Amino acid sequence: MGCLTIHAATLRGVEAAHVTVEVALTGGLPNITIVGKPSASVLESRNRIRCALSQCGFEVPRMGVTVNLAPSDMKKTGTGLDLPMAIAILAATGQIPTNDLDRCLFVGELGLGGMVSGVSGGIAYALLARGLGLALVGPRDFILSSVGASTGEDTLILDNLSQLKRGVPSLTASEGYATRCDNVDASALDYADVVDQEQAKRALVIAAAGGHGALMTGPPGAGKTMLAKRLPTILPPLEEDEALEAMLVHSVCALPVDDIVLGRRPFRAPHHAISLAGLVGGGNPVTPGEASLAHGGVLFLDELPEFSPSVLQSLRQPMEDGEIRLVRADGTYSFPSRFQLLAAANPCPCGHFGDRGHVCRCSPSQIARYQSRVGGALMDRIDVFVDVTRPSASDVIKGTRGLSSSEMRAQVMRGREFASWRRSRQHMELDGTIEGCSLSGKAQSLLELMAERLSLGGRAIARTARVARTIADLVERESVEADDIAEACAYRSRYALEGDAHGSS
């Protein structure tokens, strides 16, 4: 009768939780019993383990085998526990050397022939192994998926269960990884391709420099989606900590992380039919949603009023806190979600309200109902509103080029660098407050006047002041002047049934 403990892990949200696999040979009829709150996928591993042991030339125990997954109060999910359970059985029956087994974290799914396959969440497992001081052991593709959280020195490659006949010391370490390259110019997208939209580009420079949420409103074909897709090209590269968090979320969702490794910020554009769980996370097992996949980058919501109002309102808390907390029966899950919200919308159901070249056939009640679908609470958390008009036909035909991504990115970087220098001279507790915006006397008077005229609430006033602060940062001015306040107020929401409600033909 033998008993041995092997280190393993299971995914819980975007983190890997440590699991110890204990095996005891109890005698009796041949059987593998798994205890410790295993899921259905974990219970299925019994058949995979039997076939893999037989195909690799090992002896399947002809006695009762009890496998305990500790801690017993945490549910174990996924197929990554196949490999550690098989290794624990082999070690307990004396079929493989036990040297250095206690210094490794094993993760992998077993095929019927003994081949070891990777599972999602390589970054999460690598972070756990590093935190525990263990070497991560798994198949080559899985080890390579942990780039950014591990190095070749603390990982071992195990592609087939039969490789363990000579023990862990016989396994080879993975190759080292290439250094991270902060290259964001490789994208084929460029704002120079967007014609006759200089006002919208100016608004996006302000949004990018200050990290403000933005909403573009205009008729179909005006170029809103083109403008949105190019926003990541003017954002600064991801910092190492941001990149690691973004890679962690993408790794858990089994998505590629190549662009993130290069420092490029994620761009997520979910369809308007997305569910609540798809946007903020959920399901069984609980997984991150699009708001977390956009962490460190841009979350673009096209056709904003077409989204379910309840789904949209779920973004209010993540936009404020930069984190999503989901409470379930088995505990609380936390997902990072610091993203820049960028949205686009038609002004009415047909899209031509205010479009000088087309006639809008929507009634005022239809327009009001369409615009109200977004909800005032979410609109109040968007800082920059910009009207995107239809581009000039002559400019489109001639191929006129405006500001390029490199020029716009230079403005964004200059504004961010000045803001960083300015904050270093102020008390951190004032950062993000109206007092910390350094309004001049004239700017403060104009803000009070505009707040009364536009009926701005407390949050809207603070956000308007922060947009004005960003505008001042772009020209490297320490104090916010009245012109900055005026431009910031021009970017406030103008969703109202005013003016020419039906355009002209």
C-alpha cells in the first residue's frame, strides 16, 4: 500500500488554484475512485488514464486506487489534472522514479495513446508555479503558451507519458523566449486612410491621451468603424504589468497572445447580440467576458443602442472600478477590466437624423425611444461625444489624406508624458479631482456657467473638467484655461430632438 502527493492546479476564473493529488492503493477490486469535488470532465479522466498507462507500457493497477484532490472544498474542473493523476498513480505503484516529483507542477491532458496535450491558461499556471517555486511541466505547446510568465529555466517539456520511465531529471528544459518588442507600427491600419474626419480625429486624440470613454454618432457610411479600429494605433505600447494581465485573461480563454507580447493593446468589438455573461463574464465554469478581454486596450461597441439595455448597464461598475466581481455559490470571482470604452451609434433607427444628404423618416417618438435605449447612467460615464458627418465626395474620390496614426500618436504621447510630469508635482490625493485639474479663474467661471446651462450633474462636471485637463496637457499647459473648458463642453452629449429633425433632401 502506497501514498504519494503530486502538485497540480485547476483554473478558477483567471487564476490557477493549487491542487495536491494524493493517491492511495487500497486493495480490493480494480477501480479508480476520484474524490475531492471533481467535475464531470475530471471524472472522465479515469478511462483516459487507464488507456494511456496501457499504451505506454505501464501496468494498470489491479487493485483499488483512491485519488484525492485537495483541498476538498474547492471544485476541480478541466482536463489538466489528467497528467498529475496518472503520474501519482505511477509513482505510488513504483513504476517511475520519484526523484524531483515534489519540485514540479504537472499540467496536461492525456490522450488514449499516452500523448500529453496542452490546456488553456498557460500564463495562469506559470504564474502559480513561479509563486510556489516549482518547475512547470507540460507539453511543448502548453509551455510555449506561458510566454511572459515563465522562462526556459523553470519549465520542463513532457510530450508523452512514456518519457517519465527515466524520471523527471531526464526531461529537457524548454528554450528561452525572445525578448519583448514594443513595436506598434506593424499594423496595416492607419488614420491617414480616413478621409475628411479631422474633427473626429481630434476628439479621439483627446480620448486616447486621457483614457476617456468616447461615443461617435453619425449616419451609416460616415466612417465610425474605420475610426474606431484605428484607435489602438495611437495608444502607447502596453507596460509589462499591463501586458502580463492582458495575456493572463487571453490565455485562460484560449486566445492567442502574440500581439500582446509585442506590446499591442487588445481591441475587442463584440456583436450587439452579446449576452450579459459574454460581456462581463460568467458561465460554468466561470470565465472572463469581452470587458476583461479588452483589459489594457479598447472595448468597441458598434451600434450602441442595439445592445440590450441590461447588458449595457453592466458596464457601469467596471468603468468606475476597472474590475469585475462576480459572486457565485462557490465564491467570488474577480476579473481585471480596465479598458477604454469606444462606442458608435446611429442618431436614429434609420440613421439619417440630421444627415443633410438624406431624409429621416423616423418620428420624434421613435428617435427618442431609440436614443434612450443606452440609458442616462451609462451616457453620464462617457466623456467625449463627437458627431461624425458624411465625408466629402470629392475628398474621397481624390484620396485626400489627413493626420496619420504616427502624427496622432505623437500628440497622445506628448500629452501623456506632460500629464505624468504634472502629476509628479502634485499631491496624489488630488489627482483625478476638480481641484487637481488646476482650473484658472476664468476657466472655473465658465465651467460653472456651462454646468448650469447644460444641467450637468456632479459626475458630469468632474468628467468635463478632466477632459479640459487633458486638452491642456496636449499643449503642455499647467493650468486649464477657458478655451479648454469650452472645447471640453463641446464634447458633451447633444442627444436631443432639436433643430432640423428630418434633415433635408
